[in-house]
Amino acid sequence: MKELKQMAAACALGLLGMGAVAQNNAPLASKADADDIAFEESIRNFGYISGTAYQCLERDKRLAHEREVLAAYDGLVRMFGSDRAFYYAAAFGAGSTDGIDRSKCASFLERHRAAMDAGKRGR
């Protein structure tokens, strides 16, 4: 009976220890998840602002913009995979078709240019 109690106590301590390890790792997992979510949201924002900038361009400048956007998409596929690149493409589609306030076009174009320049510096 004494051995059974000792074994039960050892198991209980082991389970408590495992619980402590799990609790200590939980914030790390949550932090990593939060970082992933924030990163994916930034990709979506980048895609959306690329789409709104597309709407603001004169027709003769859209082809160059499309090439630039495709190059950004290709870079995202290479560096982060097709899922994240899809977020960019889908957000671009939304940004290029949503109704926008044309008085904000200068801001959209500026934000797009800043994002593209930041991406080029990160290569």
C-alpha cells in the first residue's frame, strides 16, 4: 500500500510538473500566434493598399503597377509561401474593386510606395 501511495504521489507530481511546463509554454505559443496573425494582417493591408493605389492610377500607369504588384506577389510566394501570398492577392482584389474616396488617392499612392520601398530594403 505504501508503494502505491508513493507511486500515486510521484505521478501527481509529474502531472503538476507537466502542467507547469505547459503553462510556461502557453505564453510563447500565444506570442508566436499573435506575431503570425499580425504578420498576415500586414500582408493583407499591403495588398489592400496596393489595390487602392491601382484604382488611383491613370490607365497608362496601371500596367507598370500590375508588374510591380506581380513581382511583390512572387516575392511573397518565395519567401513566405503561397498561403500568405494569396492573402496579398485577395486583398489586392478587394482594394482594387472597393469604392474609395478619390480625395485620398495621394495618401493611397504614398502608402503603397512606402510599402514597396520598405520591401525592397528588406531583400
